[in-house]
Amino acid sequence: MKFIFTLPELLPPMTVKQLLEEQLLIPRKIRHFLRIKKNILINQEEVHWNQIVQSGDVCQLTFDEEDYPKKEIPWGNPALVQEIYQDQHLIVVNKPEGIKTHGNHPNEIALLNHVSAYVGQTCYVVHRLDMETSGLVLFAKNPFILPILNRLLEKKEISREYWALVDGNTNSKELVFKDNIGRDRHDRRKRVVNPKNGQYAETHVSRLKQFQNKTSLVRCRLKTGRTHQIRVHLSHHQFPIIGDPLYNSKSVCSRLMLHAYRLSFTHPLILEKLTFTAFSNTFEQELKKNG
């Protein structure tokens, strides 16, 4: 694999060592290979480790098979992929409801397999959505960019916004839920609020619209990323999501009314803020019927 990119304008001057280790998060072993094989060029010239690089410099990195062994997965159906954005390193797609982000075993076909077939190379999941949830998902197109995107996710620098249609009308326009979430001891599929043994979870909820049939359209922003977090928090506070088969058994709807509407982050290589929005036809159709 060979990658050529221009160091962005906002990048401060730093050594080659700092660039590879601190900015690009390249593992120590692979940095060693880049150095001894002279597989890093700056402005098409060989460099030493303490050389200063700065914005505008053109960086070329070449990785061998032993650096990042090729990973093979079954390819899916590229026609099922709705691309929102794509560049050399990453792709954002609009996931339909009813499909897993990735399989639970090597031969299971999921969105990851469809995206890999669409791109023409094995991709990697950066974050996932529940199978019943539709919306924006970010994938890495190579193992070089994956740890960099994972770092953004861990540092909460990837912002995700969801829309949900819920039972009930909220008295407040803005709500913040900070309930610890843990596993349900009686149903392994579910999560529950567990103040003592659960993990900290924080969800910010904004009311977008209230309807006469006592349902509400709300916007949810995640400050943490626990499994089923939005579904558990809303259900626990008496605003279960319509169509939720696990947390709103009384609701009848053709789909879970939860959609990942907005995704935003600063691209780690060009340092530009990227924001994407996408909607779902089935979500809109059900919103009209239920609203």
C-alpha cells in the first residue's frame, strides 16, 4: 500500500518521528519498518527521524505485506450501499434498517461486506449501529487510517446525532440523561439502567416536534457510546422509541424509529471539519403515519 498526502495547513511543525508516532499513530514495529526500508519520503526525498516537517510538505508512506497483512472477508452486494462520502482513506454510508453493521462470525454477510464489495477492498468498522437502526456509519478503507479514526472516537471527537420518534410528550425542550447502563441479567439481548454496577452513559435529548397523538420527534446526541444507550435511556424515562422490539413491546410499527441523522468529525489527514446528514425513506414514511 502506498499513500501520498499533503500535510495540512493547520498542522504545527514537528519531527518525522512525532508525525508518525503522535499524529498518525503508526505502531512502533511498523515505524521501524518504514525507517529501515526507507519507505517514508517527504517531498520525494529520504528523511532522517529528527527532520522537521510542516504544512504543505508532501508525505509518501509505503507499507509492505508484513506491515499490514492482507485481510480477506467475503464480499457482499455493492448495490445495497448508499454512499454519502468517500476518499482515499474512509467512506461514510447510509445504512438501511434491518441489517447488521458487521457479522458475528467470519462468513456472516453484513453491511461491512457490502461496503467492501462496493469499494473493491476490505474495509474496517469504526463504529456500529444496531441492526434495527438506520443511518450514517463510518468505515476505514485501510488499516493505516483505522487507529487514527478509532482515536477520534475514543476522544469523543466524532459527533453523532440521532432522530427518534417516541411515545409521550416531553415537558422540557432539553433533557440530559446520565443513567449507568449494564446488562439485563434476565435477557442477554437487553441492557438496563443499573446505578450500582452499570457503566456511565450520557445522552442529550432535544425536542424537535410534538404530535397530537402524544408522540414526539426528538434529537439525541451521544456523549458516551454504550450498547442500546439511546433506547435504554428513553425507555427508562418513559419515552420508549416507537417500533422498538426490545424496549417498547406495546408499540406496533414496521421498523425501529431511530435513525443516525448527522455525523461530523475533523478529517485527521486534511484537518478539515466534515459534516454529513442523511435521512431514511422508511423513517420518513413511518413518521408521517405516526405523527
